[in-house]
Amino acid sequence: MKVLKFGGTSVGSAQRIKDVASLITSRGKNIIVLSAMSGTTNTLVEISDYLYKKNTDGAKETINTLEAKYNKTINELYASDEYKEKAQKEVKACFNYMRSFTKDIFTMFEEKEILAQGELMSTAMMNLYLQENGISSVLLPALDFMRTDKNAEPDTQYIKQKLSALLDKDPDADIYITQGYICRNAYGEVDNLQRGGSDYTASLIGCAINAEEVEIWTDIDGMHNNDPRFVEGTEPVSELHFEEAAELAYFGAKILHPTCVLPAKLNNIPVRLLNTMQPDAPGTLIYNTPASCQIKAVAAKDNITAIKIKSGRMLLAYGFLRKVFEIFETYQTPIDMIATSEVGVSVTIDDVRNLTPILDDLKKFGTVTVDNDMVIICVVGDLEWQNRGFEAKALDALKDIPVRMISYGGSNYNISFLVRKEDKVTALNLLSDKLFKNK
Ligand code: ADP
Ligand code: ASP
Ligand code: MG
């Protein structure tokens, strides 16, 4: 059995839902993970925002507009009045549930309940559509098996047991449908796997059932060698190693959620990225590829802050870096890039919620300077250090751009450059020209 995940655009209209339905029915008995229809989760965030601000009129109006959109989709999707009514009933219950939050206090617990409604509606609608078309489709409620532990990590044993019990209950189903993104936390409350987290759901399910493959179906034909939102003429990469995919996802290639790769890598389950609008395109296969000795792709991660700590007195003494890192640990702030010299160390972070206390503490150890609005440009491939020329090529491409930091050698898979936000698009294009064109 495989796990097939379809993102928001893939189920974003009645026609898209119909297309996905025919695609999945032609592929046999698999578990299908669905996101909310595109735009829905953003609207649910907006509704929650109104509720936090106690603007119940704003919340109600936004709920009504979204509900009208769903009613229109339902009318277009189902052929019979019977199924139109069934779908109306399911969707109305979700909207009425959202409305119930306009009457009382609103906290992050209620927000998570609201955010869960998008995936609950898209899966209910797909399930009914398949049933209307004579397919024995069974809904596996993610809230009954997808759970995180006290450290907010997936409780893999629980997921495996509960999911297998649910599958055993309906062994004759043609297709199983479940919600991406949503889960319960260790206390049984409704929670989620962070924005874009449906990819993570697919990978976790793939591991729980030891799937033959996890397929991530989206609106583009695989992982491209550069960010198609900023560079023209990018091309899909046919194969990526798990490590290369993890670097690209972490450093900004939006097609794949960063958390998705690890479970698949640990369980050696191939992940294939495919295009719903072009189902025959080969896409990208992510697995334990043999060494390729090639630069594969470039990605960019925005909103990076660089912090430099200069201290001639401390750096030579052992223990200096530990003290610096402990400060970031205290404030639970991950570091992305590091560069050291004899008199200083520079690090980058993207979570600036605790920047002020971090800087206060760092100032005990040296002179601290901060550069905001930076971007990490990450060049990814099989860059084993004994191969020659990769660094030179990447550096040469960026020779006319001011580079604040460089990080290389942390893994065999990545060279990272820190540049200013305003140089990002130029840097991505220069790298595309030098690394991938006229090869
Ligand atoms: P879904 O809603 O299906 O999860 P996403 O919007 O999360 O889809 O991811 C697909 C988008 O990722 C593409 O439309 C594309 O604009 C963007 N993207 C960014 N970097 C890359 C890349 N290197 N290769 C392919 N797509 C990328
Ligand atoms: N619907 C959620 C989001 O928009 C999860 C996902 O699509 O992966 O973030
Ligand atoms: Mg996504």
C-alpha cells in the first residue's frame, strides 16, 4: 500500500476534487491524505484572529463568506440531491461549530479547533464524492490516531497501533481517506503539525504502515533546481538523496515541509513528488540515491537574523562556544548557520521571539552586532569534500554580491551563503545561470 497526499491546490475546487478522485481510484487501494481546500487554512487563521481581537462581527462575516464558497463547491461537485444534502450537513456542522466560538472566551485551544475544520471538510467532501460514484471509500479520522507526545513529537507507537486497528475494521475498503495536518496532543486536545504539515502526516502514516512509497501530489512537477517563484526556466530534479531533500526543504523549498523527510529517511521509504495537473510527469524521487557528485538545486530561506559575538579574550579559551550556545538553548532558539574565527563567532537564527534577552546575555561575553533582514541561500547536492570545484563554482556565481557568512562542511550536502534580503533574487538567478544553464 502507498500513501498519496494531495495539497490544497490539488483539491481547491469542485473540478480539482473530481480530477483527484479519478486519479486516486485508478491507482488502487491506498491511504489518501488531504489538505484543506486552498485558501481555507489562511481564512481560518483570519477568523481566529478576529476572535482573538473580540471582533465577532468580523469573524461571523468571514465564516459566512467561506461557507458560501463551500456551498457553491458542493453544488458543483455532486450529481444527486441526496449527496448534496449529505455534504451540506457535514459542512454546515463544521461552520456552526466555528460559530459557537464567537460566544465565549477564545484561546489557542479554540483556535486549534477552528484550524482543524479545513481538513475535516475537504476529506468529508472527497469521501462522499467517491461514495456517490460507487467507490467503497472509508474515512480514517486523523483525530483518532494521529497523536503527539509531551515533547510535541509524533507518538509513533500510538499512531501505528491505532491506525492499524482502524484499517483492520474496514479491510474491504477500496480507498482510505484521512486528514493531513491535524492531530491530538498528549492531553487529547485538538492540535496540528504546523502550517504545511500535511506532508508530515503523509510521511508518518507511510512509516506507520511501512508503505511501499509516499507520494506528495502538488501543483508542480517535482522539486525544481531553483525556486520557481523567483527564477525563470527552473527544471525538475529527477532524483534526490533524503539528505539533499531535507536540506532543500529546511532551507526554503516550499514544495516539501521540512519535517516530512526524517521519518521517511529513518524507515527508508521513498518519497515521490508529483504534479496533480500533469500526472504522467516523472516528478522527483527521494531515496537513498547512490553518489552523484552533482550540484542539484538551490533554495532560499527568508527572515534570517545574523548575530556576531566578538571577543578576543574568550575565544581561544575552551568553553566559549558552549557558553554562547547555552544562551540559545536557554531561550529555545535554534541556530541555522555558524561561522567562527579566532576573535569571533557569527550565528544565524530565524526565530527572533527571544532576541532581546539573547542579546542581553551574549553581551556578557563580547561585543555583539546584529544584521536583520538577511537570507540564507543554500546550494545543495552531493558535495563530498574530496570532489573539487563545487565551492569555487558557487562562490564565482556570487562574486558581485556582498556575502555576510559562508558555511560549508557541516554536511556533504550543502554550502550556505548569507546575503541581504535585497540581493536574494539576483543571487538565486546568478546561481541558476552558473550552475545549471549551459552545463
Ligand atoms: P501544497 O499546497 O500542494 O502543499 P505548496 O504550495 O506547499 O503545495 O508547495 C508547492 C509550491 O512550492 C510550488 O507551487 C512552488 O511555487 C513552490 N516551490 C518553492 N520552491 C520550489 C522548488 N524548489 N521546487 C518546486 N516547487 C517549489
Ligand atoms: N492546510 C494546512 C495549511 O494550509 C496544512 C497543509 O496544507 O499542509 O497549512
Ligand atoms: Mg505544502
